Amino acid sequence: MKAACMYFATPAESEHTFMCTIDRHSHFAEKDVAIGRSRADSLTSAGKAQAEEMARRIKSLEQIITSPSGCCVETAIVVANMHNVPVFVDYGLCGSVDKNRLESLGLEDLQIRAKQLATGDKVSLKLHQPALITGSTKTDRQKCALDISKALIDRASQFVNTLIISHRNMLLHTVSHLVHQQDVGVLGYCSLCQVQFVGINAAHTTTSQKYYATLSELFRPPTKYSEKQDWCSQYDSKWRLLIAAGTHVQPIRALEIGNWEGFSTSWFLGNICRHPKSELWCVDHFDRCEGDPGLNRLRLFLYNIRSTGSIHKSRMIPRFSFNALHMLLAVGNNFDFVYIDGSHRSDDTFLDAELSWRMLKKGGKLLFDDYEWPLKSPENPYGADSVDSVEHPKNGIDSFLKIHSGEIRILHKEYQVLIEKTSDVRMGFPMNVSWKPTFISMQQYIDPKQDEKLLENIVRICRSEDDAVLDFSS
């Protein structure tokens, strides 16, 4: 039996959707459906970059079927331009538009918008006939999604190498029904997943033939990282099993020390901080933004956390970890999860762990990275000379585990070490409670048009001595 591929994706960030801060992409006014008559759904520059990055992840594409909502159509056009494929608009993929309304609008507005965005005459927009589901779609989204998944199974051979773009909730339910599982990944801006349909005969398929679908690649946002800087993907399955299970049930307060380019940060935002009231505190000095390497990492960090659609859950302290952790101790924060991937010196790693431990709740988890960090070699020129060197984190981690052996449970110990705290929170020393860091709201800069001002403000604080927490919450 032959397996054929189908892709599903959420729309990119638009002028309208960046205002939706409750983890949804489907808050669209009725007037916005007429794409040519309203610019409210035009993609931001960040949104276009997200769509382009998603297009690069798709190996082979023959057609795109999209919801009629503006951000979905514009995302489809960006991808279609890069793959030179047609775009079909299907009213069944939008839960807020019925067939009669779409047909009364016609495709004229869509075609005008497509020509404005397309390079040359690459993009062809047509109504998708027959639609995935017929009649009005103004009904329960779960019912729509179930009907769409049945249509995809029944007509699977028609959707080989097809990208389907719709809103977050519609896709979540559709893919869940298709593959019969609830955990389908992280749905941020331009999140892409890949589904394999097994049992398809590419040459000819009878209507009686049966297929089954499997999720070959989970949804994930189009994160960017420098060459050989993907330190996260290899841990995806382990992290889902060891630290992400059940985190959607109640608010989680997480701390990441060492954000680098924000790849792991975006994973934590999407997989651990799933509850609307969850928070992720980010600590990284970005080389004080005093040169291009630090500035480039900061730009990638901001791009990646924005792509999750959950930037509003993040708090940022652009400082070296020693100063940042003292600020957090002064605030009096307690955390459910801590990830330590900052300085690789054993003494710095131990200090990061010891100060974080004072804020980790009973039952909380602490994850060390790079316990088995490779030694210096042509492939790893920045590695330590030996595991006993102060430049290697292993001795720092081992010392911490030994000192706290009576109040931890080791859950995993390989390249990374995961422990669970079995003791109560103990500060152990008095803090100067009269001193508090300054909280600076970044909410006004979440608008993608303010990206340069956001970067400018973070750089200014990085280079200053201000004890500041940058707060992206509303």
C-alpha cells in the first residue's frame, strides 16, 4: 500500500490576528471575510516571513485549499508563489461564513488581493468544487471538523501533496479526528503538520477503497535558527513524555536560563505553557547586544517566540543569570519548571541550579542540559578539554545532585538530567525585600509594526545597569 502526504497549517500573523492574545486565530469580524474590501487581515512583515519559512518546510506541493478568511488566503498566496501551485478557496474551512455569503462575494475581491501580493501572474484562485462540506458552516466547529475529516478520508486520493489552511480550532479538531489522537502538536502562527494517508493508489482509486491516516509530523510553528543551532528537535518526544504531559490543566510558571535563539523557548511556550494563565520567564544576556552575534540571537529569539502566538505569556530579563536570579528571588517567584542551559562552566551551572532551587516548588521539575557535553574537537571547538575541567558543566551538576540527594527524584539521566523536587520551598537566607526590580510593559510593542522599537528598547536595557523585567502580558 502506498502512503500519500497531506499538509495542514494555520495562517500567518496578520494586522488583525496579532490583537488576539487568548491563543486563538479565529476572531474575525464578518466584514473581514471580504478580503478585497478590508485590509484588516493583511499579513504583517513577520507574517510573510512565517509563511515563507513554512513553505520551505514543504517538500512537494501540488495545490492549496484555504479558508476564505483574509489571513488564510494571504498565507496561501505566499506559499503558492514559492511553489507555483494553484489556490482553491473552500467555504467549508471557515466556521463563520456560509455558502451563500461566499458565493455572493464571488472571487473578484480575492483575485484583486492575489494580484497585489503575487509576483507576476503565478497565483490562480478558484472556488474549491465540490466543497469539503456542503450547506451552511455556521454550526458547531467540532461537527464541521468531523465532517471535513470524513470528506478527506473518502476523497483522499484527490488531496495528495495538498496544503490545507484554516484556523487553529478547526484544524485542531480536524486533524484530531483524522488521526484519532488529541495531542497533535503546537498551534501557533503558520504551524504546519504532515499527515500520511495509507492505502492510496496514485493511478486510480475506487470510492469503496478505505484509507487510514497517521500523523507523521506534529504541528509546530516555523521556528528559525542558525546553521547547526537546532538544540531542541532531538528532545521533542522525550520532553513531551517527561515534562509536557498534563501541563494544559492548570497554570504553569516556568523559567528558562539561557534562551539562545529562542528555539527551546518557543517549544516551552507551546507545550508547557498551554494554559491561558501560564508564564515563561526568560533569562539571557545576549552578549549585552554589544555586537552582531548577540543582536542576531535576539532577533531570532523574538521571531521564534512571536511565531508561537503566545508571546504575551513571556517575561524577559536581559541579564546574566546571577543578577537575574537575584531579581527573581527578590520578587518572590516560585516555579513549576526550570530549564538550565546557560553558562557551561561547572561553577556557574551549580550556582544557576542552587539559586533556582530556592524558587522551585515541591513536585516541580528541574532540567539540566549538556551533562554529556562533547569535549573540544574540530566539530566542537568551544568544548572543554575534559569533563573534570571547570569549563564543563558535569561536575557542577554532579555536585548539585549529591548535595540535594535527599530531596530529589531523578527522572532521567543521559545527555540531559531531569529531577523532581521532593522537598518544600526553602529560601535559606533573608532577602532585601525593600528592593524590587522594575517591571516594564512591552505590550505596546507586540504590534509587529513596532518590531524595531521593541528591539531598540531591549538593546537599551541590555546595555544599561537597570534591574528590569520586560513584561509582554496584556
